Amino acid sequence: MRLYIELAKRSFQRQVAYRGATIAGFATNLFFGALRASVLLAVLGESSALAGYTRLDALTYTALTQALIGVTALWGWFDMIRSIRSGEVASDLSKPFDYYGFWLAQDVGRGCYQFAARGVTIMLAFAVIFGVSTPTSPGHWLLAAASLVLAMLGSFAWRFLVSASAFWLTDAIGFARMAYLLVAFPSGFIVPIAFMPGWLQEVCRATPFPGLIDTPVTIYLGRARGVEALSLIGVQAIWVVVLAASGRLLAEAGRRKLTIQGG
């Protein structure tokens, strides 16, 4: 366990070194967040609410989804793919640690830094400029935190699964970019799932992707409480297990392929 804690700490420290990138990412998130908030407010128009979203909910939704971009690495993560393409993976697989845990620990460090440096700051900026809602009780905060942790784990499990394709594909980065881009809509990032037609909502909820964005946002906004919130968290947890198991199986098949090819 100490190894994985050290990996997470070192990953966090590496992120700290890129202060310029953090500032640029924050500014970009805030700018596009303001644009997205303006669009949602225009959609609401003079209405007091749309699909249960008030104007304050719409602003909070925008702030949260922008804050989660860095935490969940929504637009991509290519470290594992690059290690496979460079051949460094052969060394990683020969070391006495769990390959999935090796990358997960580093992603936890990265995600924690992004949460502190870009997630919290984006929420504070939106709170000052536009105003946002907050959970109303300790239990509500706890449910929101649990959902956020599962969103991070689910995002990593999905990215690990996609990255494992590099064992077979020569252009795995191109494939991964498409895979990550496709997540934006069914996750509820582009538009709240509640705004979609009923049949499309069902299609999205049949995938693991709402658990990356829509579920933590829904719980944070208090649109799901008590048993309903616990049910959504349970679905998140199931998808984390399914995706993680699938990624492990694919990576193991990739390891055997490397062994069969002699390196």
C-alpha cells in the first residue's frame, strides 16, 4: 500500500510543477463556463424552471461540470498509451506491483490536485460572479462526496480500458480521442440529461457515462435524495467494478500478447 501512496504523492507533486498550465486551464474553464452558463440561461428564458432546473441550478450545473473536467480528465489521458507505444510498458509489467493499481494511484494524485487547483477554484469563482447553490446538510455533502469519488474512479476505469487498446492499435491516441469525445454527451456534460427526450435519457442511463458527470451533479443539486441518491451511487459503484474488471482483462490479454511476441 505504501508504494501506491507514494505514487499518488509524486503524481500530485508533478502536477504542482505545472503552475502555468493550471492557471491557463482555470482561465479557459472559467471562460467557456461563462459561455455555457449564458446559453443555458437563454434556454430558460423567462421561465422559472425547465425540467426541474431553476436558474440557480443551471448556473450550479455549469460550474460543477466545468469543475469536473480536470478531476475526471474528461477530455483525455494518454500517459498509459504513450508508455505502451514507447515500450516502457514491458518494464512496468515486469515489476512486482499491480499494473492497474500503478496507474490508478498516479491518477488519484493527479485528480486530487485538479480538484483542489481547478475544481474548487472554479466553484468559488462561479459563486462570486454568478452565484451557486450548495448542499444543505452534512448528509447531503457526504453523498455528494461519495458520488464524486466514484466519478473519479469510474473515469479512470474507462480511460484505462480505452488506453489498453494500445496493445493492439497503432493509432491508439486517435482512437482514444474519439472515445473520450463521445462520452461528453451521454455523461450529461453537453446538456443535462434531464433536458433530453425520455427515450434518449434511457439510452444514456444504460451506459456508465452519467456516473462521470450527471450523477454527482444531480446529487449535489439535491435532485436525488435519500434512497434515490444511494441508488444512483450504487449504480456508479457497479459500473466502476465492471469497467475496472474489463480493463484488467484487456490489459492482461495485452500482456500475454507482448509475451507471445517476445517483448
